[in-house]
Amino acid sequence: MKKYDVLVCGGGTAGMIAAAASARSGARTLLIEREGYLGGTATYGIPFLGFYSGNGSKVVGGLPQELVDRMVAAGGSKGHMRGGEWMEKLSEQVNHEFSLTPFDPECLKFIAQEMLLESGVEMLLQATLSDVDVKEKRIVSLELMTVEGKKNANADYFIDCSGDALLTRLAGFPTEMRGRGNMQNVTNIIRLGNVDSERMLDGLKSGTRISGLEDWHTRIVRGTLLDGSEGIVHIAGHAEAWPDRMPLTFTGISWRKEEMSFNITRTVNIDPCSANDITRAEISERKNIADTVKGLTGRVPGFEKAYLVSSSSRVGIREGRRIRGEFTLSEEDVLGGGEFPDTIARGAYPIDIHDPNGGKTQFSFIKEGGSYGVPYRCLIPEGAMNLLVAGRCVSTTGKALGSVRLMACCMAMGQAAGSAAALSAQQNIQPGDLSPEQLQARLVKDGAILQV
């Protein structure tokens, strides 16, 4: 294979944006992805969260916003849905806006692909990273397993968007992980047809086998669906699918009438970087899906005629391995609305912790419903000469990751990493030596939001 300026490992939410940013900044860019399509967890049926902060300020723009705009133009999204509220009690509304950006996952797959091709990105799909050649702390090439067998891919700069810092670890740079039993649980997103969301809401209001109307994490958002009808776009609560078990905490997302995606199943005590654990998680979640659908259709209002349409191609991982970067973003930085001189992206979603033991999800809100900056230093692995990272494996504490991992923030970090790699290639310097001011100027020129 020919040599590239920048190679992006992973084509999920962070990687697809990183590759587009790199190519648009003039770098010869190759993206490798283990699936046959782009988008990663964004294709599972969950919405983008975090484009807006709790006080209503927009905090993510640039290429992520372009992706949304293109899906809207293609008829695959109605764009950002705003006006929801985080509620603590019916009589005491927390002064935070809840917003989301639903989209058809199939539309995302196509729009992301076309956006990258138009940007000049070359792609190698169904390619899995198997080894890394490193000389004097500089990555030289990657070994990939493809349908043809092994291939080597060479580049001057690399971006790890693998989700679990696989490239960073294989290259020998330090990574961290809280470990099995301490990390957030994993989930398979399911899509159901024939769901009556209005009956679900009635059940939630009356407490008929759906509880949680007074919980602070329950958000009800109405809006226009893709078929032009008005309906419930987002609903959350605790479904009492069985008389003798704990209720299932869920969020439901709809982009077409009577069709909803649910984040409802849970498997705990999983190390996502263990092949045996991931296999156990996939088997567990497949059983959970069958059991959950049976329970919902037999007991819960609105699900009487529902049926399973699809499930995500892989279990969704909320937390795994992270790099040890030049700076580690902390829970205090997130909740306090931290600002940094080298901010290259913003996060605005509350810290969202899915209980490692399978209990209720816990939220911690950012001060005054605001947002925080993500420093460029969080994207630079300690000791690496030509490697950057974007997505949920950037340098944060485990709790801070509960906010940073949200997809809007991951895409914003992807734009920063792609731009930084291209600028470093043009100047033949280490990413750590790139002027933050130069990178920030490039990002702002390309529509990114760094200050609010």
C-alpha cells in the first residue's frame, strides 16, 4: 500500500470526523474500519446528545453539524430537538434544558460515507488492526487483517479512534482502565416496531407498570417525526416487565411513528478489552433481548403489539481502556465547567454513569447547566511522537468519561485530532509541538465552537 500523511484507526463517531478533517486540511488520509460501514455506535439506534448545553448554548458545530445538516437534507433527520427539561420532581423542574438529535442510522451510514469520499478520504473497510511497528516511539506502520489476508499500512501520523485505545496499547504507550466490576455496564440497543408511545406515556403518568415520572432523569420530548407526524421523540422511565424482578431503566427514541429504539438491556462485570468477556456479553445480551421483548409485550402499556425489528451489530461499550495523556480531564473539571488555554472541543452533557452493578443510571449536572473545554493535551498519548487519540479513549478519569464519551463531544474531538494531525504533517513536527493557537484558529475557521 502507498504511504499516507495521516492514518485514522476506527471509523466510528470520532474517527469518521477525524478523517474528514484531516483530508480537508490537505493531508493524504486513510481510514481503516473493522465494519463494512462508518458510524460505529451512532448506527445502533441512539441519538446524538450534547450539541447543546443545559443552559441552551450550542457547544458543538463544525463537521459534526455539517453531518446533521446533510442528514436533514437527505430526509434522515429532523435535526436538533430542543425544549425538553431535566426534571427532579413534577413541582421542581431543574433549570436545565434537555436536547437530542435523532436520525435514521441507515441514513447516517450513507451520508458519512459520501461526506468522507467527497473530502478525499481513502477507506479500507472490514480491516482489523492486528499489530503495530514502532521505532523510537514513532509508529511506522500498522499490520491489518483483511479479506485478502495481512496488509501493511504506512503513514507519517496516526489517530487512534478505536474506542479502547487498541492502537495506543499495541504501540506500547501507557493506557489505563478501571477494571472489570468497576466500569459501566454494556448494552445492546434494540429497535421495536408497533410501539404505541402515547400509551407508554399514559402508563408512565399513571404508574401502570412504567415508573419514574418524578425521577430527575426522565425526559419527555415531542417533535416532528420523519413521516411528518407529530409524536413522542424521546421518553424514559423504568419498565416493570416482570412481576418478580427489578424494573428495567430505559430510554426510548423514535424517528418514525410506531417505531422506537430502546436502551434497556444491561450486562455487568464486563472487561471490553477481554475477548472472553466480550463473547460473554454478546451471548448475555442476546438472551436479554429475547427475555426483555417477551416481558414488555406481555405486561407493559404500549408494547402489546410490539415486535423486534433489529438489534445493534455489537454490544455498546460505555467505558474501556483510555490513554494516559499529557493532561487528564477530571470529574471536577467537567462539573465545574473547566476552561483551558488549549481547548479544542466542548462537552456539555451531564456525567452519565450506568451502574457497574446494573442499577439505576446516575447523573451529575454541570455547574449552571454550562459546558466545559476539552484540552488538546488530552488527545496526546504520553511519550508518543506521531500519535493522536479521539473518542472515548482520550485521557480522562473514569467519572469524567461519563460526559466526554457522548457522541457530539467525540465528534468534536475527532475534528480536532484530524486537523491537528494534518497541520503537524504540513510542518513536519510532533503533534505535541503544534501550537494550540494555530489549531484553534483552524478549528474556528471550520466552524468548531471553542468558546460560549
